[in-house]
Amino acid sequence: MQSSKNNSMKWRYLKQHVFFGIVRASALIITLTLGGIIFYIVYNGIGAISWDFITKPPTHSMTQGGIMPAILGTIYLTVGAIAIGLPLGIASAIYLTEYAKQGRVIRFLKVGINCLAGVPSVVFGLFGLGFFVIFLKFGSSILSGSLTLGFLILPTIIGASEEALKSVPQTFREASLSLGVSKWQTTYRIVLPNAMPGILTGSILGIGRAAGETAPIMFTAAAYFTAKLPGSIFDEVMALPYHIYVLATAGTNIEATRPIQFGTVLVLVAVVLGIDLIAIIIRSYMRRNKRW
Amino acid sequence: MNRQTKEIIIKYIFLLFSLVSVVVLGLIVFSLFREGLPIFGKVSVKDFLFGMEWYPTYDPPSFGIFPLIVGSLVVTLLATLIAVPLGVMAAIYISEIAPQAIKETLKSVIELLAGLPSVVLGFFGMVIIAPWMQETFDLPTGLNIVNASVILAIMAIPTISSISEDALYAVPREFKEASYALGATKFETIINVILPAAISGISTAVMLGMARAIGETMVVLMVAGGAAAIPESLFDSVRPMPASIAAEMGETPYRSAHYSSLFAIGIVLFCLTLAFNLIADYVSHKFRQIGSGTL
């Protein structure tokens, strides 16, 4: 009796051991995947990186030279996307957390935002093409691309801002309101400043996403190659993600330009993961130094 | 203007801003249908959805997207089969087992994985996995269903893992304590108590991960191979719906039948992902664990 009980205890702990092993292995596989991808990209791409690569335009039908116009284009598009997504996102989040009452309106808005978050990026591209490029006649341009990307990251920014606003303690609002301060002044002077760091770090992740997206800008902004830098927001631009796609699938000499391709991938990954990493570090710093 | 009126005006301005998301959703539907519906003057909805031949540039053209739908479903299902165990296991590790320091690192790893641009993952699959796969398994091409599914799984893992982790984290502590008090091991507690209590959140995570995979474009465009035919083996090439849209939109004349058929594929894709999202939303609201009485 005693031994069978021991056996069963042993058996139960053995199962636990095996299970924990599998769980740890899964976490390890995911970490190694990320590490492996980054390692391959850095290992193959670092050789192509030089000052000229980053500051010179492509030459010889994009088989030589640098990627400066693509870097610049990505910056334009990302800044444009922030200019649209950030104010709209923060304002929506303020309405949802500070003004709306629980009920049908809020449920309706939330379902809308969730659905928008689920729209595939290529469908955003079609929307940008059908609405901004054709219907509003903006053409394939920085403006069309920025608007498309701005609406793409809107749900991310709303989510981040909502969370930041909710984390401001209710007592702050009550203290302000009890002094006879109006709702808007309370929101503007008390709630927003306290939520701002959280809103910004959350939004930075959305910005990283905008910089790396390809499908939404394919039909709305990105050009295969431009001889000149864009002069206005109604011009087409080159962009890093699209440049990678073009070089890897439709370049003049795909095998010979591999180093340039890896170099461009490395620059894009460095930009996007750099942005994400900054957000992650700021956030963990803020969590440790929280005042309330 | 007195304070009250000003407050009311401000409130409505904010309401207006928050309606933008819903308006954009409406505009998406409007543009898709405006550009996509004309194709149904040429082919019936049934022939479009279930037609076996996708030859949009032939004369006469043929607009059957069934092979594309099958392509999308196959890569999505296989990606889900790979991503769900890995994602959920990682979530269990993070929320129940890992020490604090590893937990924080792993969360950052998953966040960075989510941040990798899709074109980079597509490039990785195309330039590194495809040649390796072709040589190792002696295949005609390394750009196939398995390759695309593996890369899509990498993209879906962060979604599945982070939402599952939230669900596991939300399981009340008393549940675990009650289980330990009855003499259950940690493993038994996880399997018999925590997972069942978090199952609605985990299902939501899986649905959203699948929605992410089915709508992902660059990966399937670069890695799935592009053959618009029903696949016979897992090492065949396919042409999922997003790949078709992205590959062909650049070279179609404006407002041609081919052009509007691509928008019509967009409608199908939009409806599919919308369905996934609405089911996820429904599941997370309907079957949410409230208190301990429903376990």
C-alpha cells in the first residue's frame, strides 16, 4: 500500500517534470527563433552597411549604391501616419475612458475599434487605393500612404491610450473635481499629463508597426524607383519595406544584389526593433518608478 | 459662453473623434464594394467563390477564386497547428512557472517578435528557409505551404501568447490555492483548474491569431510560391488570397474586370477576418469566467 502510494506520487511528479520540460522548451524555441532570425540578418547584412549605403541613392538600376531615398520615404510616411493616428487615437481614448457611460454607445464604439484592428493590412491597402488614391484623387502619394497607415495604427494607439488613462487613479480626478474644476480642465490638466508617458510608449509600438508595413503602401504611396526626392506630399516615395520586396522578387539581378537586400533588411529591422526596444525600456523604467 | 455649454461642446467633439474608427470601417466597406461589385455583373457570386480556375488575364478570362480560398485556409490551418501549442505553452510558462527575471525577458522577446516587419519574415523564408528546404527534402521548390505556414506561425505566436497570458493571469488566486489545498501538484492545478478557467480567453487568442494569419500578405506573397491551383501535398505551392491581391494589383488596368475582381477578393478576405474577430469578441464576452460558481 505504502509503496504504491509512493509510486503514484512519483508518477504524478514525473508527469509534472515532463510537462514543465515541454513548456520550457516552447519558450526556448520562441526565443531561439527570434535570436536566429536577428543573427542571420545581422550576420549577412552587416557587410553591406556603410556611410555611403545609408546616405547615397541607388545607382545602376538599383544593383549598386545606397538606400537613402527609401529611408527618407519611410520617415515621411511614418511621421505622416503619427500626425494622423496619434491625435485621433488619444481623442478617442479620452472619450471612451473619461466621457462615455457604460452602455450601448461604448459597446458599439469598442466593437468598431476591434473590427478595425482586425482588418488585414492588404485590405487597408485596397481601401487606401479605392478611397484616397481614386475617390479623393490624391493619387499614389505620401498623403495617401500616410492616411492609410495612420488609420491602420489607430486601434493600437487607442488601446495604448485607454490603458494609460485608466491607470491614472480615480482619486486624482475626484480631488480636482472637488475643487470645482470642470471636467475638461481636469482631463487636460490632471489626467492627460499623468497618462502621457504611458500613451507615448504604447504609441511608439504603433509607430514601429507603421514603419515596417508593406502591403498598405504598395498601391497607395510606394514607388519602385524615383529619380528625385519627393518635393511635396502629393509625390510618390520609395520606402524601406517595399524596397526589400522589390529587390528580392523583381530586381534586375536578384542573386547579385543579395548583399544590398540583406543590408536593407538590417536597416529596417534596426529601425523597427530599435523603436520597439526604446518603448519597452521606457515602460519598464516607468513601472519601477511609479509614484502611485 | 458659459462653462456648461463649453463642457457639452467638448464632450461632443470627443465623441466625434471616437466615431472616426467606425467611420473608417464604413469607408473601408464602401470602397471595397464600390470597386469590387462590378465584377459580379460578369460572373455570378457562386462562380466567383467556387470557380476552380483563376485565369484573370486570359482571353476569355476566368475568375474562380476557390483555389485561392483553399490556399488561404490551408496555410492558416497549418500555421495555427504550429502556433497554438507553442504560443499557449509559452503563455503558461510566463504566467505560471517562470521566475520574475525570465518572465520579463520572455515578454520582451515576444513583443520584439511581434514587431518584426512581415516583409522581413517573408525575406527570411524566401532567402534562407526555402533553399534549405529545397535541398534537404529534394523538392522542386522551397516556396511552398509548409514554409509559408512556419513563417505565418512565427507571426501568429505573439498574438496567441500575449492574449492567452492575459487570460491565464486573470484566473483568480483562490482557484489555485483551493487546488493546492486539496493536494494537487502544480501540473494538475494548471491542467485541471487554470486552463479550464482561462479557456474562453485562450479561444479568443486562437481566433485572433488565425485572423492575423489569414490576412497576412507579405509572407504568403513571398514564400507560398504563387500557384493558383488546389494543392495535392503540403509541399505544393499555393496562392492565398492576399498574395493574389498584392501581386496582381500593380499590373491591372484601372477599373478592368481583373481590377474589380481583386477588390472582390478583398471583400471575401474582409468578411472572413471580420467573422473571426466577431466570434472572438462574442466568445470573450459570452463565456467569461465570472466568480468561481461557473467552473
